Amino acid sequence: MSTSHLKTLRKKAVELIRLGDKVYHYRRDVMAAADITALRESASVLEQAFRDKKTKEADLESALHAQHEILSKVGGEIYPVRFVNDNVETLLVIAIVILSFRLFFFQPFVIPTSSMYPTYFGREPDAVSQAEKAPALHQRILRKVLRGASHYKVDAKESGTISIPLGGHPERGIIQGFYYEEVKGRKWAGLLPANFREYTIYVGNTKHTIRVPFEFNLDNVLLEAFFPGAESLAEAYRGLVNKRDGVTFVNGRVRLSTLKEATKGQSILRFDILMGDALFVNRFWYHFAPPKAGDPIVFRTGGFKNRAGYPSMLPDDKYYIKRLAGMPGQVLEVKNHTLFADGEPASGADAFGKNSLRADDYPGYTNVGLLQSGMKYEVPQGSFFAMGDNSSNSFDSRYFGPVPEKEVIGKAAFIYFPFTKRWGPAK
């Protein structure tokens, strides 16, 4: 008797015993009584042959054949085994485990903006240029793997002067960045719907568009690429308004000329968008311990955006990450870039002290909204006051009010991507 052949037979026996049990439990309500009896008897004989180490090879093969015959008759979609049928259940179990892990324990979350900079990084531009040679494919793959970089480029369809339309009413002194439209599209290879900002660049009168994630503001990229000497868009506008053809009014919108010429086929803009920090949110921690001042909390906006007093600009149902700056009943105030809670400098996180000192790229807290200069705010019971570490560039409780306690889903736990010095436990 071949040892290897016997091992093969025993593996088949294990599989047919399993399938016999599965067919019995899944299909016994539609099987004839005689078939149920035949299946149970066949399975019993095969199991006894398998367990008896002295079973002859011929007897084991006979038991396997009998089990195969009855399974072929009553197995339905379960037997004979088909790849899809055999693996759908496994895939469903895996999916349930993953979803349960995400729902109850650790939820992955990608920082979309720079409102928590420099503690956490949001999406940021990199390698901004006009005609710089495109990175090689292997370089782009490496940057994608290591830093989550997505590459963007605009090539001139025609030759002419490059100009960019502005938002707002610059002629009245109101400049709201470069003009863009909110458009709908899909992400993740078309699997999920998403909103995007679609910016327009003109070469002569030929329209070129570039679409970026809606949370990403392209203003700084366009300033760096086309107006490198300007500190701001307003400064760029003022420097061109009195120059010939520097500022034009076309179809009801102001266009700002870059005074740069493009040749058909030339790359007029290239840049990468680096993915924001990807971290795990600990969803079960607050079931055992209450939130504390200084915690980096993640909360949903959908549950309170339509309440009286909350601005319509709050997203319908998004996850925000902010610093828990004020506990229920605390009185908050901002003075000299410092956040005060009940008259004392806020404590509980290094970000509070660094903002106060405006150290290590922390810009200091600013007086806006509910915490304007000279104003104090008492946090209502059952709510938290949430603020971004990048105070001057954070849409937070100063604008939309306190966050209801029940909307807090957890705290930032661990940065798992990208692989930089920030990788590790969240601060």
C-alpha cells in the first residue's frame, strides 16, 4: 500500500465527510426520507473507515465511492464542488469578520485635510512643477507604495497664454480662491461614489480641467506653479490688475493671466497629492473609559448638522477628527494664542502647550466664531468642544458649535501609513 496514496485518500475522506454533513444540514428539508437515511449511513461508514487505522485501502476507496454517489444524487448546488459555491460562504464569513472588526473595534480613517497639522498630516501637494520631466513608472509606483502619492498632470491642447479663472468677485475686492466646480464622480477604481473639485485652466481660449478630491484645495499648487513670487492669491491679483491683459473678464468671470506661454503638447502643470495620515480609530475604548480633554476624537456630523444653530455648510454625514478641547461645563477662552479652560491654560495634550508657544509649526489658537476676542463659551452638558491643532485652518466647534457626546465614535489610536516618523501610536 502506497503511503502517499493512502494520505490522499484520507484527505478526500475528510472533505467528503464535511460535505456530507453540510448537505445534510443545508438540504434535509428538501430531501426524501430514503435519501436522508442513505446519506447518513454512507457518511457513518466513511467516518468509521477513516477513524480505523487498520482499514484497507480498497475498503476506504469503496466507502469514498459510496459517499460520492449519494452526494452526487442529493448534493444540489453544494456537490459536486464548484469554485464559486464553495468559496462564497468563506468570503462572506471573512467579510462579516472584517466588518465586525471595523464596526466594533478599530475603524480605518484617512486624514483628508490639514486641520490637525502638524500632529497629523492631511492630503498635501508635492513635486509641483510646470514642465519638469514626468517621473518614471517605477518611481511613481514606489512613491505610491511608500507615501500614497497620486500623480496629476495637465498637457496643453493648444498654444497660447495660460490663464486661470478666480472665484468670488475680485473686482470688488472679494477673492475666494481659484474658481472650481463641485462635481460627482467615483473613486477606488469606480467602486464608490465621491465628490471632486474640478478646476479650470485656459491656454488661450481652450479650456483644460483638472479634478482633485473635494477636500483638497488646489490654490497653493496653482500659486506655486504659476505665481511663485506671490505670497497669496490677493497679492498675485494686485500685481497683475494694472498690467495689460493681466486681468480679463470673460463670460462673467475674472481670469488671472499667468503671463506664461504654453506650446501645444507641453506639460503645463505636474504635481503629486500625498495621501493623508491613515490611522486606526479605537471604537471600543470609550465603552470603558470616558473621553478626556486632549484626546484626538473622531465624530460624525450627520447626527447634528440639521439641529437649530448648526450651519448648513456642515457636511451631511462625514467623519471629523479634532482635539477634544473642552469638557461639559467648562468655560473656554482664547487669549494670546492660548486656549484657557476655566481660567487655566488647557492641559491634556502636548498640542495645547505648543500652540500656546507657537512652537514646532503649531500656529497658535485664533479668535474666531464662538471664541472671538474677549468672548467666553461654556460647553453644554452632554457635549464636547472640538478644535483642530492647526487652529487658523480648522473648521471646528468655534464655527459649528459643540459636538453631542453620542456622535463621538472613538479616539485616534495608531498611524499605520505612511511609513514616516509619524508611524506609530497616535498623539
